[in-house]
Amino acid sequence: MRVTRCHVDLPLPVGSRIVLPESAAAHLVRVLRLREGDGCVLFNGDGNDCAARIVTAGKREVIVEILSIAPVDNESPFRITLLQGIARGEKMDLILQKATELGAAAIAPVLAERTEVKLDAERTEKRVAHWRSVIVSACEQSGRAIIPRLTAPAALADAARASADSLKLTLDPAGEHTLASLPASASSATLAIGPEGGWSPRDRETLRAAGYTGLRLGPRVLRTETAGLAAIAALQARFGDL
């Protein structure tokens, strides 16, 4: 039977009774129609799942009792950061959702020369909040109890220089590396994927200057919503837990 998991941004000590935030309460009681006495699993991103029971399912508040806590051990041993050129609308949502399901440890949206999405300060704040909700929902569904780190959108040059991972890769049908040629000792990777229009020549030079090398996954050019997910799955198969 499928376990109902729900994220709450609160401490969850065993034996406590907590009032659920409005979003979690609405999801459990009004969407899933759980009632008093029903069980659920809560997590707050600290790596644990907490078994809980609904003790009050009122219109004004929903109260749960935390019954037990258990560590969740399903994070990949190979840390992958997806440095993703911002894509439009549902494409970006799909990338965030599936990258989370595939085990990405962090996601860094970047602004490149050919990025088609324009963000001012207000839109950036709203978009980041929406992206985080997509990632949290993917954690709820996939069983992850640690939420991938999401950074605020940054210029490509700044994000590329910030990486300290053992591999820095960008997909390139003519790239110098294949999966088999990557060093077996690698423990982490930053994977740079361009926006819908791809990396510009200046973007590619920026990545090269920051130490990124090309990874071949085949002779075809992949769309932005395909490229990162295919590469994460391939890296997980080579180094991680797939």
C-alpha cells in the first residue's frame, strides 16, 4: 500500500502534537480525505521519516501526533549538481521534478546568453518559491527525505566558477569524454546544461575557462528537458546507485 508522505517545515520530535501548516493540512485532509485516526508520514528534510497520526481534522486546524522517527537511506553516494540553463514554464518544472527523482543533490538555475526567460526581482522570488515546491513534491513522491539544494538564479560565469566538484561536465556530441573514460575515483559532478537555445560560443568559453569538459552521450543533440535527465541517469548508473 502506498504511504502518504507530506513535507512540513517544522521540528518533528517523537511524542509531540503539531498543528500542520495550511498547505500540508489541505493536502492531507481536503485532497486525500484523511480523517482522525488515519496515519501518514511527515518529513522536514533532515533525512528522517516520521510516522504520524491525525488526532484532529477540523476546518480551522489539523493536528497530528508524531509516533516514531526513522532514518531514510536512499541518497546517492555520488553527488550530482545540475547547473541548468533556465527553461520556460513546464519544461523547467519537468527538469526539476525528474532530476529530484533521479537523485540530484543540488540544482542551480543559470542565466545564459540564450536564456529566453526574463526575471526581475519580484518574478525571481516567485519563480524560486514555485521551483522549490516542485522539488518538495518530487521528494514526497519519490521517498527522498533530504531536499535537493536549490540556489537562486545566477549568471553562468558565477555559477560555473562556484563548483568544487571532482567532475565538471557539459554535454557535447564531440566531447572528449565518454562515461567509460571518466575517472573511476570521481565522487561528485556538476553537470552544465544549456537553455532551449543551447550554449552560445561565449557560454562555452566561459565553461571551458571554469574547467568544464565535454561528455559524449551519443551523436545526437538533446533538448534541454532531455539532456540533463539523460546525463544524470547515466552518471548514476556509472558512479551512483542506479
